[in-house]
Amino acid sequence: MQSIDYYHRLISLLPGSALVLDLQGQVYALNHSANELLEQPSPLPFSLLDLIAPESVAAARAFLRRCAQSNQPVVGKIVLAARVPDATYVCHGALLEPRNEQSEPLIFLRLQPTRESNLKFQALQIKIEALNNEIIRRNKAEQALQSQTSYLQVILNSIEAGVIVTDGKGKITLFNPAAERLTGWDSTEALGQDVEKVFQIVDERSASPLNNPVTRAYLTQSIVSHTVNMALLHKDNGQSTIEFTSAPIADPSSVEGVVTVFHDVTKKYILEQELQQRAEKLALMDERKNQFLTMLAHELRAPIAPISFANQVLQTDTVDPALRIQSVQVIERQVSHLKRLIDDMLDVSRITSGKMNIVKQRIDLITVIKGVCQDLTSQCDAAGIACQCKLPTEPVWVDADADRLIQVLYNVIFNAIKFTPSGGKITLSATLLTSCVEVTIKDTGTGIEPAALGDLFEPFIQAEQQLDRSAGGLGLGLSLVKGIVELHHGTVQIHSDGIGYGTQITFRLPRENAHATVDQPIVQTNTVLSHRILLIEDDEDTAQMMTQLLQMKGHEVHYASSGPSGVALAKAIQPSFIFCDIGLPEMDGFEVVTTLRQYVDTAKIPIVALSGYGDTDFVNRAFAVGFNLHITKPASLHDLEQALRSLPANS
């Protein structure tokens, strides 16, 4: 609602009697002429209806309602309480302000005696209409301006970007809530301040002040945008990386000020740096992958030649028995080498995906170390390397997976043998610390550049070799060592003083209480009875060799090359054991087991899975569908016999 004072000033300029009142007849403003006409000494507001003749009150109320409901002037008559012979007045009424939630509608009313000339009335009516239209126009313009101002204020308050507006003198005239949050300044403090005091731009690396973009935009009368390495200095002297744009507010003749929009990009900047680092890391991993594939091709080809030659020797009719034995040993060694390569690759995959299975029990670490040293003595002797062990005389108990610790020791000692020349020395020692045991393997081999030590625990990384790759390997050993030791809550370190100074690898494992109960190993019999065995395998060569090996051990072996034929044969012959490949045509091994477990005659038959997949999830799935045991290919005769010993035969 407009101020009553405003309307009072307005109608005081009009000739004749004029007043402003609401729908109930309450008068809020009147000019001097109306005051004299009504002879009303009472203070405002007062009721006009109290001054009207009783018989005219209803008509007066109806007239006021028409005025409130019309956008055009309304003409009527009222009769005042008679103090003169002619108390009838012509009324010209118009709506000033419509009804709203806070107030009644306001009505402009002009009173004119009926005796005045029609010409004067018409002229006055035109003026009133013009005045009324002007009031309506100004009201609409003001409402539109207020609405636009509120709209812009809501936008400025809700956006995430900071907005600062300055005048031609560089003083802040607008400072939105986001600007408060980003600068640390309260708007009540910032308004009226010089912008260079509140909006300080510095070099994000050195924190040295830079030319203010708001000042530059004003002086150059051009838009100034964000450049790299720029930060906003907070009121508390902190800083954040920002992006901004400062644009002059100008008309054709002058610059009135500058508007600056800015937002915090610290997280974006950090994310870009992280993405850059990841891209560099991915490029390095891609390069390492290519190097690994090259190494893998070399390492897989290397055993093929001796196996091929040994095979040709065995096919010769006149081969010497000693040479035949030597050829068989060559094949065994090279197959063992290939299997170790595959196992290492699978183990690294399990470690990186968090799926390596660790079966811990309380073991004597010294016994494990001595066993590995004895196994590798012959290799050290063959390479002309002295191997010395410095171990405590008493047991050292740890909670660990013995097979995995053996894998750790084998990898570290194999590396030491590979990179130590004849005449060198390998020292293996164990030292008892307060809460852990420290195992050190030190060699006098080729050594490693200190700068290269940090990457050696990453997969596919090796110390540099010559083109002949005489040391061999895929660069997986130390990655496996680190992964296995950390799964035991231990740590591992590598040290070398450089080329020619040898290498030292140290790992630590938590110790157990020396007086705790020792887990007793389960003793299994070595006797394997003769069984009727069903082999379900789609690879003909594998099936033929496994059949011959099992038959050589006195077993009756039946063979099926597909899932459906395996199910039919199992129902027909009722075998004691089933060895079943997983990747079968027509019906895979999982479906075979699921089907056999549904029939009474085959539900109890022990079934062993044969698969090239050895990860934990796959093995667990095999057990879940009904397999009794899982063997990862390639399966040795020892693996097959161990399975036959460990499972009760079908009766």
C-alpha cells in the first residue's frame, strides 16, 4: 500500500472536495476543501457514513462497493446530514488500490454540489480520470520494479557463484551470500569498502599479489577473465583457486562500475591434477603391459624349444636309456617352469583384486625357512653360490599360511640366485624383535640402482637385463612377496647401494606367543585303492594322458568328451569318482554336477572339478553347486592321487 501521506499530498493539490477512504467508509486523507465541507474536527481516520443522512447510508455503501469493483470512475450521489438546505452531493469515485492480504481497498472520492455546472463537472472528471490513470500507471511501474528487484535478489542469493558489484570509484555496492562464503567477509563489512581490499587476487603458488581484475576491467573498459595459477586471498589469510569474470557496467559515454562473478574451483583443480596423474600412471601401466607381453612371449617360448627337442629324442627308436631319462627330466622341469609362470600371474591377479585365499595356522617359521634352504641347496651349488643361514636355535611361532610363506622365500631366494654370479654368496638370517620376527635375504649379486628400488614391488617391474634375458622371469616375484607379506600384516623392504653392491630384502611378520597350543597336522595315508573313475574332459590330449596315468596306477577309467555324454555314462557305470572339466561343450561342468546331484544313483558320487580358473570366487562357486574338490589345471598325478586319498569313494 502506498503511504497515506503520499495520497494526502496528492489530493491537497486538487481543487474541490477530495478524500481517500476504504470500503467501510473510513476516511484516511482529505484536502482542505473537503474538511471545510464536512465540518469534521475529529482526527483521522473517521467514518464518512456517520456524516451521511440515515436514509442514504445503504446507497452510500453500495456506491463504495461499485467503486471497489471497477477499474473506471464511478458516479453517484450521497446526502449528507442536512446543515444546509441542499445537502445532496454528486460523488465521483475511483479505485486507488485493490484489496490485499494486509488491507481493504482504497477509494478516491470527490464530492461536488449538484448545483455546479455540468461543464465544470466534465472538465473535473477528465482531470480525475487522468489523475487516476497516472496513479495506476505509477503503482504498476513501482510494483514491476519491486518484483524485478526481488526476483534478481533471489537469484543473487541462491546462485553458487560469488557476485560483487562496484561503483565508478571501486567501492562495493553489492555483495551476495556466495561472495561472503568465498571471501570470508560479511556483506555489512564489505559494502562500501574498496574492492581491492576485499577481493584480493594472488599467485596460488607464491601467494604474491597480482593486478586486481576489477580495476583492470574498469580501466580498460573490457572484460577480464580467469587466468591460470590465480587464487583468492580470504579474510583469514587462507586462499582458494578461483575462476572469475569482471565486466564493466557502461553506457555509451562512461563506465558506471564493474560486476565480477567468481566461483571456487579448488576441488576441480585438485581433480584435474589427479586425473593428470592417473593418465600418466595409465600410460606407464600401458607401457609396462607391453613390456610384460614381450617378456611373456619370451618366457613362454623359452621352454617350448627344450620340450620339443626332448619329445623328438623320446620318439627316436634307438635312444639311449640314460638320454631318455634326461629328456623326461627336461620336460618335467620346463613344464614346472611354465606352471610356475601361470601360477605367479594368477596369484598377482588374486592379490590386486583382493581375492587371494590365506589359510593361517600357528607354525614355526624357522622350520619353514630351513626346509626352503634345503630344497634350494642343490641350485645354489649348481650356480657356484655359497648359501649361509643364521637362524635362532629355538622355534619362532607365527600365525601364517605356510605354503604362502614358502612362496615368499622361494621368490626372494630365486631372485638372489638369478642375479648373483658364480663365487657369490647369499645370506639368510632371522632376528627376533619385540613383537615381530625380521627375515633378511642378502646377496652379493649385481645390485640395483637406488632410484629404481621404489618400483620393484610393482607388477611386471624388473631390474634391467641384457637382450638375452639370461635371468628370465616376468617381474612378478617381488609384487607377490609384498602382497603375501602384507596379507600377513607384515612389511617388506628392499635395499641396494647400487650396481655391483648386491641387494638386501627384509620382511617382518608379527610373532605369536611361544607357549600357545600347536596345531597338529592331519596325517593321511599314502595308500590309494583301485577305483572306477569317470573322466569328463573335452580336450582329447589331456583326457588321453590322464587316462593312461590313472590306468598305470591300477584304476579303471571311463571317458566322456561332453557334458550330456558324461551324465549318461555316470548313470550307466556308477563310478567311484568323477573328474570333471568345467569348460565343457553343450553342458558346462556346473550343469553336469547340478544334474548328477538330482539323481539318487549319482547324488553321492565324489566329483572333483578340473579348471584353469583358480580364483577364490570361482572355486567357491564350484563347491556351491556340488563339487567336492577343485584342482587348478594343469593337474599332476600327485594332485589326482591326493584327491583320491582325501575323498571317500562312492560305494
